[in-house]
Amino acid sequence: MELKCLLMWLLFGSVKGNRAGKCPPVPMTEFADVAAETYPVDTKLYYVCDEGYRRRSGQYLGIRCRNISGAVSWVYKEFECIDEKILFSNAPMVELNFTQETRKTQSPAPPKQENLSGFCGTPKTVPHASLKKDNDYSVGQVLYFKCQAGYDKRPPISGTRTCKKVNGKNIWTPLNMRCTNDSSIRDEWLSPVTEPAIFFVLLTHSAVFV
């Protein structure tokens, strides 16, 4: 009985410990794309070949953030996404050039960032592949937001949120940006100033005729 209780305590304690560093859902930002800037050690991510491309048989498309001798970095397995027409043809395989231009993805390209202790940076870009989105984030991770094309009419058009632990609670820092397709300067930011100004003009005009 005591052994059973001990095992249950260890199990629930482990689950609680794992959840302690988990971030809440990211607040939605309308008309903005988001990408992670940092990933904690032991994070696993997976690449997905674009439509019309496939990996070679036996290749692994996963990567993992590892701490090796104090150096934190991504560990990659050799793989490539190949055009299905070439892959399934009887013609000799053509070696792909990894320096070729890659397609633009929906996720914004985060700016270069200094290496943070215990975190990996943005994974490298692979031709004809994109990273599968991971919505599980940990304390310390930074997300980069950028307004989508057509909704970048008012600066700032990019910003970051960081998951932090504040007063024992995991939260996302505020994001000071608004994505809109309205480039007009007339909005709610001016209304608190406009109304007093009109009142002052009317008051002055009335005083002239007194």
C-alpha cells in the first residue's frame, strides 16, 4: 500500500512539474503571422515536405534541441525533399543544391537573435519543406509576430511576446502592435484630443461677441 501511494505521488508530482513550465495559449493577434524565436532543450520539431515533394525512403525529418558539452544547438539528420517526378522516375538522381532559393512560407522570418542559455534559435530553412507548427510553448520562449501583407499599413508592424513566470503564474507579455489595412490617421487615438479642441474654439469664438 505504501509503495502504491509512493508511486502515485511520484507520478502526479512529475506531471505537475512538467506542467509548471508550460505556457498558456497564445493570445490571438488578428491578421498576423507568428513564429518562435527560441526553443528549450529537448524540444522536438518536424519538417514536412511541400506538396509535390517527398523525402527519400528511410530519411528522418525530425530535429531536436540538445545541450552537448554546454553548447545548445539543433541536431539534424541528413534528409532532403525531392520532386516526386524525379523520385519516381527511372532517370538518375540529380543532386539537389541546398543553396537554391526557397519558397516563402506563411511564418515570418524572425530576426537574428543572440544565443540564449538553455535555448536553441530558429531552425535552418530546408528547400521544399516547412516546419510543422508546434503550439506547446515553455517559459522563456519568445514568439515573433509580423502583420500579413495588406494589413501592414500602420507601424509598428512586428513585435514579440515572451512567456514569463510572474507571481507564480505563467503569462505572455503584451504585444504593442495592431495589424490593419487602414492607413488613415483619423481614428480613436485622435478623438480624445479633437473634442476638447472643438470646445475650446467655440468658447473663444463666443467670448469675442460678449
